[in-house]
Amino acid sequence: MTNKINKLFDIKYPIIQAGMIWNSGWKLASAASNSGILGLIGAGSMYPDVLEKHIEKCKKATQNPFGVNVPMLYPNIEEIMDIIIRQDVKIVFTSAGNPKTWTNWLKDRGVTVVHVVSSLKFALKAQEAGVDAVVAEGFEAGGHNGRDETTTLTLLPIVKEHLNIPLIAAGGIATGNAMLATMVLGADGVQIGSRFVASKESSAHPSFKEAVVKAKEGDTQLTLKELAPVRLIKNKFYTELETLYKTAPTTSELKTLLGRARAKAGMFEGDLDNGELEIGQVSGLIHDIQSVEDIVKNIIEEFERAKQLIKTF
Amino acid sequence: MTNKINKLFDIKYPIIQAGMIWNSGWKLASAASNSGILGLIGAGSMYPDVLEKHIEKCKKATQNPFGVNVPMLYPNIEEIMDIIIRQDVKIVFTSAGNPKTWTNWLKDRGVTVVHVVSSLKFALKAQEAGVDAVVAEGFEAGGHNGRDETTTLTLLPIVKEHLNIPLIAAGGIATGNAMLATMVLGADGVQIGSRFVASKESSAHPSFKEAVVKAKEGDTQLTLKELAPVRLIKNKFYTELETLYKTAPTTSELKTLLGRARAKAGMFEGDLDNGELEIGQVSGLIHDIQSVEDIVKNIIEEFERAKQLIKTF
């Protein structure tokens, strides 16, 4: 396969492994890059010194391109960007912030920049800011998400109508069929998150991986829209949130219930009751924990089978 | 094209024009059936005698198969079902209710029965009830919708894994590309609503059709989840709802604000401020009002072009 995304990142398949907090360390990113796709380290859950170690280990573990995902709402962004340049990382995905803030600075230093958006408005802002590609992520995606609640199926063709740079689809994609479907809708490639949470190489706690495998259709919900919308598994913490919502809480009351470090507790430490278990709706389609290599192999095989299937329509 | 859906309904293309309240009278349904797809009269907004007249006119306006959509939450269902049998309508789509209630009764009288669902659980219930096909409708769809908020992209493959009967995709489909994408995800055919609201033959008020054409990505919202979740354009009425929601309203207070006949006021009478303007997220991709014949022609052309495009992936 050769298309805009393969060429942009110099990878074999136009697939990006999402840089997810508490899941995407050097083991996942290097396994992804070694499997012919683009691996991303998720900087959002790492102190700067931890990120630097992950980058160093990732460089040793793969000769292939990899990148770092930087959610710009977290602290220490200056330090993180300095590490990225010092470590000669050539690809950065930014999210959760204004693409104008860092794009020029990164591009001046030879970095390929991609920005993650959840709406047409922000896709155009990212294009204006000069990014090399846009990830358009739909409502079904896990973790932090947009306020417009536009789904991948509708967001992609709407963004495609107005965008001149490469478009990467995200949200709801765990199979080769979904990959082909999003490309039919105008995507040049896909970013896959949830499927890689349930991989051997993800740094998620084994209990969280099991929770992802067990999750069924309807088990996740987008919540905390007043703070930063996030999709998670409906566990005990979510039930507490639901109860609080019945009282028309202030954002301050929501913040108090949310507290600190719930994402770490849930996804990294395996506290399935009290943690934030961020995962996409497509978890209902994930039934096992596989190696990244096998996941990529399966997706490509499904993609090719789906291409053949279309001939019968 | 020949597949399960074409054969089930004896139609040229595996496309169903959704039977939408205040939009889908005999003019829309017969135009759809005359264009080679399945037209549906929307009984949800019709008194029994009005429905009977629409069926009679539809029979005169087309020789091709057509059906009636019956949302089972509305009153007069017994009378409506009797009319359907008396008028020899051969296809019924049921929604918003238990598929067990009417499926056997209708099938005993020679009717092909399809049930609309928004979750895997209800898809399996419909299959158990003996329906001939299931419409799986995602979160992006306009009008009344499910509580699980599962999007079309994720709902389809999850339902497909467990369903043995034909599967029709709905929600977010207005183009041939989206039609092909949903078939790649496992659908045998598609049901299209919003695109046909903005058709010459829909009975929607011209002002509402214009509002659909003007709607952009992010302009609709799923709301009133405590009563019956409904996706609509964010107008003055929606802003009033938002204000009320800040006070943690009871369902009774929500019902009072909703009042009566807002759907009719918005969609049929053109009160864009105070009416309920039910439409899908895909309205952001609809830019003109066309005849049903042209819409179908465009969709089929897009579908064939998309099939060719895939060969280049």
C-alpha cells in the first residue's frame, strides 16, 4: 500500500497506533513501529524525565519511525517539547489545545506535526496552523473527546469536503473492515486506540485489559462534559457520577468527585471500581488480548478480504 | 445489484427511504418506490384515517412495493394495524416498542416485518420475535434514538457478529460512499432519512428543509434522554431546554417544557424557533433540495465510484 499517510511517515501500512495515556509506552510504540505501522508514545501520562527514558528505549527497540502524542492541556509542555527535539523525535501528534501554539516551532525544527480534532472547525484551524495532517476523531472514541459529539461516520466526509491535507480517521476502528469503511468515507489512513489497549505490549494493567475484552455494546459512556468530555466504561465511579448529576452539580463539585489520578488508578493500577477506564465503544468488538504484530496482521488481512468482498456488491 | 435486501422487498437498490413523522407521506414514499428503492409512509404523525388516505394515494402513485413505518409508542396502534391489513400493505417497519407485540400477528397476515433497533440487545430481541430484517440505527441518526448512544460505525459490526437475518444500516448515511462503508461493516442495505427530508417530495415545511440544508457539523444534539432521546437542530427551543437542564429538572418539568405538537410545529409548520427540528448529524453534508429520483441516482453513482476508488487502496 502506498498513499499519503504511508509516505508522510515512511511506514508500510497507513495505520497509527494511538498515543494513549497509561497505555502507550515504548513497548507498545516500538512493537507498533516494528509491525509496519506508526507507533506513538503517549506523553500525557508521563513526567518529562519518564518520557525521555521511553523515547530512548523506543529508539533502541525499533529502527522504524515512531512519534510522540502530546495532549497540550497537561503541564510541563515546554519541557516535553524540548525533550522531543533533543531526542530527535521526528513525528509529533498534538491534541487537546490550540494547534497554533506549537506547530510552527516544531516544524521549524524538522518535525512532522499532526493535530487531533473532533470537529470541522478545529480541523480547519489545524490546517491553517500548518499541520501536515489531521486526525478526525468521532464521538465513539475512548478517552477525551469533543463537545459536538459528531460520529466518525459523519465527521469524516464533512471534514474531507473542506480539508486539503491528509486526513486520518479515529474512533470506532478496530478491524480491517472499519479501516476500509473509513477510507471509503475519505480518510487516507486510520488511528487505532482501543484495539491496542487490549494488546500484550500495552502498559495497561492486566485487569483493565480484561475489562476491555469483557465490555459489551452499551458499556461505555461519554461523561464529564462540563470539564473535559471523556468516554469510559460504566463502573462504580461512573454510577457515583450519575448520582451526582441528578443534583445539577457545579463544575467544582464534579471536580471534587473526579479527584486526582483516577485515570492512572483505573488503567495503570487496575482499580476497576474507582478508576477512570477510558475506552471506545468499539471495545464491544474486541474479544481477546493479542500481540501488536498479530493485531496488525489481522487488520491487514481483514482489509484485503473486505476489498474482495466489495466486488460482490 | 442483487442481495438479501433487494430480494426481501423486491426492489432494484438495497435502499430504504425512512418513514419519518411529518416528512414521509405518500408523495415521498411513492417517489422513492418509483426510483427503485423502498418507500415508507411514516404513520407516526398520522391519524388512522389520514394514514389510510396516504396508503390509497401511494398505491395509485406507484406500482412498486412500498411499506409503512409504525412507531409503536403512538396511540391507535390497533386501528393502524387493521388499516395496514385492510389496505393490503405488504411491508411494515416497526419501531419504538417491543417487537414481540405485533410481529407474529403481522406475519400471519402475510406482511414482511422489519424492526428498528439501536442496540445489540434489541436486535437480538427482534430476531427472536421473528422479524424478517433488522434496522440498526446509530447515535448520529435524527429523531428518536437509543439510550446506549452507540454509533453506526460500531453498532453495525457488533450486531452483525450475532445476527442471522438481514441487517439494514441507518444513521449518518446520505451518500453512496456512506452506503458502501456501512455494507463493508456488514450491512445488507441502508435506510436513509435526513437526505430525503431535504427532497422535493418530502412533506416537511420548506423552512425546515432550508434549515436542514443550512445545518453544519455540530448543529444537532441528542437531548431529552429522560423522556425519549431525540436528535434535533439546536434552535431556540433547544436553548430553553439547556437552561432548564441546569436546574436538574424532573421528567414532569421536562414534559411541561416540551408540551405538545412541537414536532409538527417545527417540521410541518416551519416554526424554526419553537418547533422540534428532528434531523441527523449528516445534515452537515446535505447542501441542496433535490428530487428523490436525483438523490437516488446520485447515491448509486457515488456508490459505484467508491467501489472503483477502493481498487486504488
